[in-house]
Amino acid sequence: MKHKKVYGGIFLLMVFFQVIFIAVTFFEGLKNVALLLFLSFSIAFLTLGYFHLLREKSFHKNNILSKYYLFLGNIIGAVATYYIGLELGLGKVVSAGLVGSLGALIPILTHNKRHEELSGAIYCGAFVGMSSSLILDNLFLVSVAGLLSGIVYVASKNVLNGIGGKMGTIAFISVATTMFFKSYILAFITSL
């Protein structure tokens, strides 16, 4: 029962950020009728899809705490990509490719089936690490966003399999959530 609440909360967070993203795009494109129609259909299909997912038993099947190594994989992928891209000057795309490729070698070198999941988590974290240094301006924020992406990654493990853009969406949600909390914490501290 407790896991259903965790998954439901993460699920609602995903819905919240997608609706916000679509709403912002909607208000920016009020003059474009084709964009308005596209966004209206997108909202309708997303809503139907989310209600369908909530009824699936596989959505609630994961045990989120037993996948701690996937949280760590997301954090390692995010921090490594950010560091290589920024500090070593290789760029975000090259550093994400490098981290993803090295992560893909882990199950080959260790001959461990469990590490196949780890390589996916590292690559998901690489998407977080590709964030601009103007958005995530230090390694602590990158680590927090990596942890959040790990939570969403594990919670959505049995959801939307085979659908393109899942890892990018997870990275967007985690970075947006990190920045949301950062702005509220800064506002609270400056109000003291």
C-alpha cells in the first residue's frame, strides 16, 4: 500500500510538469491555431494515457528501495557528464556519449545481469548532466537532480517501455524539480 502512494506521488509529479510544460507552450503560441490544436490533442491523449497507466498492475510492481544502485547510477551519470563536459571542456553531447558508452561496458566487463539495469541508469543520469551550467551551477545541484532522476527512473521502470523520450523526460522532471525547490529555498533564506 505504501508503494502505491510513492508511485502515485511520482506519477502526479510527472503529470504536473508535463501539464505545466504544455501550458507554457500553449500560452506562447496563442496566435498559432495549428499549435493550439496540436497541444489540445496532446493534452487529451496524455490524460487518457495516464488514466490507463494508473489502472495497470505493472505500474505498482516495483520495490523502489531495493533499487538503490540505480539511484547511485543516476547520480554518477549526472555528475560525471557534467564534470567532463564543463571542467574538461569536451562539451555536453560528447561527455554524455562517453559516460553512456562507459556505462554500457559495465555489464560486459562484470558479466552480471543486474548491471544491465545500472548501465541504463547511468545513461539516464547523463541526460541530467547535460543541463546548462546556467541552470545547474554546481555539483551539489547536479547530484540532487541525479538523485531525483534516480527516483523517477526506478518508479517509472515498468511504465512507457519502448517509448522514445523517456529518459529525457525524466531528466527534465528532475532538473525542473531541483530548480523549483532551489528557488523556494533561496526565497525562504533571503526572507529571513
